[in-house]
Amino acid sequence: MARDPDRKPRGWRDLIAAVESLESRVAADAADADARYKLAVLLLEVHVWTRERPELGRARDVLKQAVEKRPSHAPSHAVLGYVYDALGIRGAKQALACMAEAHRLNPGDKIYEVYWMTLLSESGQEKAALAAIKAAASRHGLDLKKVLRELAKARFKADAAALLMNGFIHARNFLRSRLGDEAERIQNRLRPGRAQREAAAQHERCLQDQRELERSFDPSRVPASLRALSSLASRYGIGDDYCRPHLLQRLQKKQRAQLVRALDRRATPLHAWLDTFPEGKMPVEAAAMMYLAVGAEEIRGHTAR
């Protein structure tokens, strides 16, 4: 495993420390299926960051042990299926078998069910996939007849792949997201106080981004019709998709509403100005204005929920 924390994203040290803690548990207890499952989840998180295939192989090996030691644990089967799927064509047969077992053990989990149906379709078992889709449609709140009509109208073949694409969740993405959340929970349990420390570090990073933007922003380079937005743009027009919402949500509700109104009143000249820049050539001030507008839409969306 590449373990150079100075060349990895924030949080890498914590992740590697958690991996090493679980590796010690696995080495100390040959019967600990839970430690093996959790280790595999963290190894997959390492793979997300490094894209190194050996991590997939290590995750596969510890998951095979976890399944042997705890055969009734549906998540172990599902994640092993995910790993085989990620390994490509060589693991296709094993991926399908693992996901089928996960679905059998926990038929109420929609991600396992749709993933299994997806693998059925991709393995060429069209008849079985269509039968499974038909049986699952009502449980997923899907009007199958309506989907079939829409496919026919668009002149698309109503095969299993099309039905899955147009009527069900994208199981691979949903399982990947679930595993990311689980990796975070595992690390937090292994290292008490980690979540609070990480939140504090994230907040400080956002404040640094904010100070840097204020330092580099020059209001004189903004058209006179938009200069009233300069103070807001220089503080909240941050490109980072975590920091911008984080800082905006710390404003009072009244202040957020005022920001949205200020953007709305100047939307036409703002978009006209932004359109004068070729792609990738925006100066700091224009980019900040653009991200401020994005922030206003985020506030609007958050308010609507």
C-alpha cells in the first residue's frame, strides 16, 4: 500500500491509522469476522483515494474470510460482490453470486436487489432479469407499464438494461456512497473525537479559503452595475463545494435571504458580464461572482426542502 501521507488528501493519516488498527485486530483474532468486514470497507476507501488495484485484492481476500466466518452477514456478501464487480470481467460470475446471496439474506434492501438485477442483466440472463424486474417493480414504486410506454414512444428496446436505467436507482453509485458513509462511521468509532476534530479542521480550512479570496479580490475590476455585490462575492464566492455552503449556512436566515435578493436584482447584468469570458479564462472577481450565484441557488434549494 502506498502510505505517504504528505501526498494524500486531508484525512489520509486518520484513514491509514484506522486501517492499521483493524489489521492488528485481524492478526490477533482469526475468528473476528466483524474486524475483517470493517477492514475491507476501509481498504475500499483507500482505493477510492489512490485507485490502486492491490487494495481491491486485499479487500476481496479479507471479505472472503469474513463470509466464511459469518455466512449470514448480508453486507459482507454484498461488499464482496461489489469488489468482484470492480475487478472487472474476471470477477463477473463471483459478483453475481455474492450479490444474489446478499439479496437472499436481506431481500428488503433495495440496493442489493437492484444491484443483483443489474448483474443478471449484464451477465446476459435477460429472461431472469426481466422476471426479477417485474416482481420488484411494485416494491420500488415503479409503474412498469408507464416506463414501457415511454420506451416505446422513444423507440428504445424495452430490455432489462433499459428498464433498470429508466426505472430504478443506480445501485453501484448508491452502494459506493453507502460504503463511504460506513467508512466514516468506522473511523469515528475507532478514533473517538475524530468527527469533531475533522469538523474543526474543515471549518478552519474554509476560513483560510475565505481570507485568501478577500485578499485577492479587487472590486475595481467589477463593473459598476455589479460592484454592490463585491463584499458578498469576496467572502462567499468560494469554489469549494463544501466550504461555500458551510459558510453560507452560518449566516443568519435574514442575511441569507438578503443575499438571494441582491443576486436576483442583478441577475441579468451579472450573467451578461460572465458570458463575456471564454471558458477557463475568468478572473478571480468573475469566478467569485459566479460561485456567489451558485451559493444563492444552494440557499434557495435548502430553503425549499
